[in-house]
Amino acid sequence: MHCFWQANCRLSQQVMKKINILEYFTYIALVVLILIIAIWNSIISPPDQLPRIIPTILYNLPLLILMVKLKKNNYSTYIMTSYVMLLYFVIGVGNTATKNTFEFGLIISIISLSIFVGCIMYVREKNKL
């Protein structure tokens, strides 16, 4: 444990490198998820009965809040993000049940699962410190 506080310690550099990679991976995947939801709900397959902006805002508002909070790199924010990504995974699986939104549901499920794994790996690496 003493090795983490030394300036030229190889172990601390490896752990910090993993943490930085996981931070960028989670943040970029979250931005991609926001863009895919916005593009799908406004351009590719807009809803018939609602204005285009309503589902886009409802789906993206929690993600935008998480994106702002992830910039601070708080430990608890990554835990909260992993729980929210489980909800988006369920939304994605629900969208795969219909023929019109099968691709959208598959994409949301894969990206939300990758964000979940990235958050959990970040928390594990941060816990090692």
C-alpha cells in the first residue's frame, strides 16, 4: 500500500492509467448513447402521437445530468451511473420486443451494458487505491 504514494511507483502508474482509460470510455459511451437516442427519436423514427422533442428530453435528461456529474470524477457518481444504466438496459430490452424499434433497443442495450461494465470496473480500480 505504501507504493501508491511514491512518485515513481510502477503499480500506481498502472492503476491510474486504467482509471483514466475507464473514465474516458464511460464518458464517451455516455455521449454516444445520448446522441443515438436524440437521433433516433427526432430523425430516424419519431413518434406519431407526441412531438419529437418530448421522448428525446425524457430519455436524455437523466443522461445529461449524469454527464455533468461524471466530469467531477466522484466515486459515488460512477455507482449511481451503473444503477441508471441498468434501467436503460431494461428500456433497451423492452424496445427489442417490437419490430419497429428492434435495432434501437439492441443498440441501447449494448451501449448501456458497456457503460455499466465501465462504471463497475472504474469503481473496482478506484477501490484498490
